[in-house]
Amino acid sequence: MNEFLTPGQLVHHPGQPDWGLGQVQSVVADKITVNFENVGKVVIVGTLVILQLVN
């Protein structure tokens, strides 16, 4: 699922709901950089966490 993410999309981290809404900044291989409203920029390993896309 993460392979379809593109910069600008909005996501939630399923294991960290308190991080709030996140915006994808970049996707390079399995590394996804997301700017979350409550914790700032986080690099996520896409093979370990499946981010939830917000429509």
C-alpha cells in the first residue's frame, strides 16, 4: 500500500494516533518522510508500517 503514496498526500500512522494528521513529504525506496501535525517530521520504514491514507 505504501508504494502508492506520493508527496502531498495526507496520512495517519495506525500505531500513533496522537501524532495527528500527517502530510507525505517524500518517498524514497521504503523510506517515507511524513510531517505530522503534533510531532513534526518523521521518517517511516514503509515495510514495517502501513500508513492509512486520508481521503
